[in-house]
Amino acid sequence: MAVPWQWLIGKEPPMPEPAAAERKDDLIPALAPWWTAAEFIAGQQQAGLEKAVGLPALLGVLRLISGAAMMMPLIVYKGEELERTRAVGTWQWDLLHKRPYPGVANGASAFRADCFASLAANGKLYIRKLKGTQYVRGASNRTIVGALQVLDPRHVRPEMVNGAMVFHDSTSGQTIDRGPDEVIYIRSFATPGNIEGVAPVTAARIAFETAINRQRFEQAYYKHDARPGIAFEFSDQTMPDDARQWLELYNQEHQGVENAWAPTVLGGGATLKVIPVSAKDAMFVEATQMTAQQIAFMYQIPLPFLEPTRPLTETERSLFVTFALGPSMQALDEGLSNDADLFPDGFADATSVQMSDAALLRPDYANRMAAHKTAIQGAVKTPNEARAEENLPPKPNGDDLQFPVVGGGAVNGGFGKPEESGTSAEAVAKAVAIVLRELKYSPDQPRDDHGRFDFGSGDDSSGGGGGGGGKNPKVKPITAEEARGNSRAVSADEFDRLAEEGQSRLDALEANASPVTALDSHWADVKSNAYSATRESWGGVTVDAHTGEAVNSGYALTAKSSGMSTVSIPEDASQDTFNAAMDTARERFGSKLAYQSHCLGVFHDDDLHRIDIDPVIVVDSTDDVETIGAATHAIGGAYNFADGNGYWPPHVEASKGHSFFKAAQRAYAGIGEWWHEVMSARGNNGR
């Protein structure tokens, strides 16, 4: 059925709604198909919405999935695969990205929520296409889709007739047969031989019936009794009528939630006896916790989403998007993109649609900035693309990729095209000069503060200046001025060799990453024990992220990356404040803690009167301290759990004119004092 395009001139097209007689609850919007889950849950019992959706875990799942869909816009593209671009301004963009529901202010997000909720609760999704005529100035008019409507799956029955799909739609109160030209059918998995999708909740109907029965039991059990399981015992001389009067009086004064815990006065020689709840009844009530876990498992949702006891980790958010939302995202993308009315063949202005999950996977600010930098310098995205992701306006000449060259930098030197700035020949010549200088390396060539080659103004002279670093431009050498403790002096070549070996060991640790499930399962105990440890002078604890247990052997080195800030609180902070800081650190350092041998360190700094929480690496030997410490520029050294002493990586021996460093062993009062040394070595209190 074609709907006139009144909305083109400011009027809304008619939107069919279910007949009033079929509406079971006037409070439920017409476009809310997930409410029919009640009848899937209760089977033949026909439980109402308030009973089925009253289960907190199920309601949480449906709201979580549909709410997440509201945050994932549908992006319309033109072109194929790697050459595609956003099809802004097309009628498909206006329909899917802006207003699939005319007259609904948040129509786009509501449409996505309805689609995901219908798939989650029913396993199938029926989208009706409301068509009209688009008037094209100077060209022939064409029929396009002007609005969409998610149908109630209870009132649609698909059937294969002579090789074609027919949808028997009784939404309006009478059955109308519709074809694929009017209905987009998207489904989840189906049992063999069937064409209708099946929702996880349908497959687990029996389990949910148990939960509904449990809820009905609890409601009667607690709502109507003064308290569970009590009896009055009277003496033999008490008349039955007198006993009944006392019982009626007690019920009037104490029955119901509003009278809970009111004091009781007994008379007539009565005594009160408590009747224990039976084991069977207790097990029945305990089924609540099982239900939440079952629902999370069926919908592939990490349990912390339904039972939040700490901040969610990036890994858990990624699992949620991939496995809980991913199948529905893929199904909706394919269903809409393959529809011949939405994306007709030969229409080059728009060719497909895809949901964006960027909002759900958005990392913290420091990690986003690091990712943007890597992507821009690696010619993966342009500066303006990165700015758009941060909701910032574009910059002039920020739409070009920056292609890196040997030695760092970019051929175009930053924003703008070389040919536009008139520096194309200059930029290329500079890039070639960099390559040539790398090929004729001189050990006396000067370096900047980051250990990279310093090419000065661009002339070919090496400069002189004395050996202050190794040959690896990625590693900043530890100088004699920075050396502490028992750091030994080595040549620049030896330092580079150690740093290279250390980087290889680090790479191996990071490659062997795994989820920190043990840490999470013991998280409450970890926080409690860490809080107790920080009550001591220079106290603290280092927790193995993969066992959840305190570390008492090996050597601890800082593992904090550049740009990663320490979580700090005052030393006299309350337990609640400390727990919140630990939750923040767990979230902030989650990616680091997943690496092998990486731990969470908690330190009491007596001098600065604060508690610091940071990631650390625990290594096995002083050889690891020297190699990994050289690679990470660990001028604060390592803490040996066995003897409480500090151990330091080597430094590059001083050249003429520099002060001579004298190595000496250093003993600490506790791991907190070592951490104070680490942070002081970084400068500005290490933060």
C-alpha cells in the first residue's frame, strides 16, 4: 500500500496501530514489540506483561539490549567495500539515520531499539515499509520508502507459498496478506524445517516458568504474612473464641508491608513460636540468582552487566558488543542493505547501511588520544576524521593522510597537501636526506631528549657532541645523571643490546595476554587486603592480576605507559573512597593487567601523604631488571620482595665533562618507599 507523501509538506503519514481490542495494556506503546515476551515466557499460562517482564533479570536484558541499540546509529554508505563513503543527503540517509518514524522526535533511536528488542524477545523482526512518491524536479517521479513500522510479531505469520514468502498480517484486526515488497523479514536462528526465528527466551520457557512461579510464591509468602512462619501457643485454659480474637487483632496490627517490624504485644497467656522455612521453600527462593546467570548466558551478556559490583572492563564491553549485540547488528545490516526497495539496483547514491558501535566501545580519553595519534601517523585516518570522532570541528587541510617515512614524521609534514603549501619538493628532499643519514650512521651523531637522531637544520653534518645514547632511536638511554642505586655503567652499544633484549621479553609478555578472571572473582577481598596493607608506614601490596593473590617474590618494575596517569588518593581516605579508587584503577589499567607477569600495585607514600595505584611488572631475576628496565627507562629501579632492596638497570657511561656516578646498594623501609623513589625519579612527583 502506498502512503501519500504528506510528510513532504509537513504532514505525517498514517501509521496503523493494533486494534484497541488487542491491546493488553494501554500503557505500552504500539511500537514496543518486546512486551510480547510475556507470552513466550509463560507458555500456556498466558502470564501478563507485569508478571513476565517483572523478572528483574529479563527486564534488565531487554532494556540493556534495546538501550545499547539506541546508541548505535545506522550509517548509510555509497560505493563498495574500501571505496565507500557516507551517503549524506540521500533519502535513505534521511529515512534510516534521521527519521524512520515520522512524528517521533527520537524516531531513529526508537526504531533501532524496537528492532533489537523484537529480535531479543521474539527471535524475529517484521518491518513494514510505508511507501510514497518522491517528486524530483526536472526528472520522473519515483516510488520510495518514506517511513518504517516495526510490527507486533504476535500478529504476523510468515508462510512460504509457491516459492515466495507471504506474511499474514492481522495488526489492524483483519488479516491482510503482504509480500516482501511491503515487509522486511529478519530473523534469528530457527529450528530445522521452520522459517520463524526462535528467541533464547522461548527455548528456555521452562526455566522462566519456574522463575515466574517463584515470584508468585514470594509475593504471596511475604506480602500477606506478618512475618514468615510463626504460631501462637495458648494455655489449655484459653477458650477458642478468645484465641481467634487475639489472632485477628495481631493480623490487623501487623499484616502487610506497611506494618512490618512493628512491635508485638501478646496477652491471654500466649507465647510466640517461629516455624523455620522448609529447605524446599528456601531452595525455591534461591532460584532468583540462578535466573540472572541463566539469562546472561543465553543472551551472551557478561554477568557484570546484570549484577554490577565494579566498573566494567574494556574486555567485557567488547564481549558484549561482539556476542550479545553482534548477531542482531549483522542481521539488521544485511536485512536492510539487501532490501530492493531501500537500496534498488542501479541507484548509485546509496548502496548499503551499517550500524556503528563506536559509542559503546569508546575507550578513556588517554587511550583514545594514543589511538588517534597512532592511526594518523600510520596513515590509517586523517586528522579531521579523528577530530570528528571527538565531536570537534574540522581543520583546514586536515583531510589528507600523512604517510610516514623512515626516521619518523610525514612526507607532507602535517596538515595539508604538499602541492597546496608549495613545499612538495622541499618535503621530498628532506625525506630523502633523512634516509641517507640513517644509511650512513655515525655513533657521534647527536640525539634529542627522546634518544632520536637530531638532524638540526637539515645540513649533512653529523655535529659531534659525544656519545649520549644507544643506536636504537626508539629507546631513550639512561644517563649518568639519571642513574641511581646500584646502576652499573655500560657503553652505548651494550645499553642498546640490553634494551633490545628487554623489549623482546616485553613483547613476549604482552603477546601472552589472558583475561584477569581470577582478579575479578576475588576483587572484594583484594580491595579489603590492599586497604589494610596501606594502613602501615610505607606499606602496600602487589596483586597478581591472573591469580588475585599478593606477590611475595621476584622484582617489581613500573609498567605505566607514557600518558597513563596514576590513581592517587589521600593516605587518610576512607575505605569507600579507597574502594572507588581501586575500581577506577581496575578499569584504567585493564589492558595492561591482562599481560603476563603484570600486576596491580598499591603503595603508601609517607612523604607525599597519599596512596598510589599503578600497574607493575614482576620479573624473576636481576637480568630481567637490567634488560626490561633499560627498555622501559626504569630509572626508579626495581623492588626485590625477598630482601627489600632496590635494584637498578644500567646507565650509559658518562662522557668527558660529566659527573661520575658511584653505584651503591639501597634498602627500603617498605615497598611504598620504593614507589616513592620511582615517582620522584620521574619528576613532578611522577604524575
